Amino acid sequence: MATNNSSKRPATTLRCGNIKATIWENVSEKGPFFATTFSRPFKDQSGEWRNGTSFGFNDLEALMNVACEAKEWINAHALKR
């Protein structure tokens, strides 16, 4: 089973427009691996910043771009092991 410590810092964070890809290094019985979360910041009704995980039509190109960047980053760093 994979473990993830929520207080752990991300390996890196990539951005494209308003879309953010956060790459986490995790450890399982088979060894370390990377996982990626995607988010989009927005202000809620009270004016507080939040991170959403749903994406509208206008977000999709940036989401695809940052996903490709995340794949390239993970590939480059996984080869160093």
C-alpha cells in the first residue's frame, strides 16, 4: 500500500496559466514513485482562495500542457534512480 504524508512537501510544482500540477514522491512496497495532483485556484463567495479540482472548457488546454510537463519531469527524474 502506498503511503502519503500530507505534511510532506511536494517534489515540484508546475504551472500553466491558472492550472497547477503538484508532483509528489511516494513510497510503496515496490519502491518510490511519483504521483501528480492538478488544481485550479479560485476565490470563493467570501473572497478566500481555494483550489478546485474541476476544470472548464477554457482550462483544458492549460491542463493538457501542464500534464505533459509533469510527465516529462517525472520521466527525467525517474531515470536518475
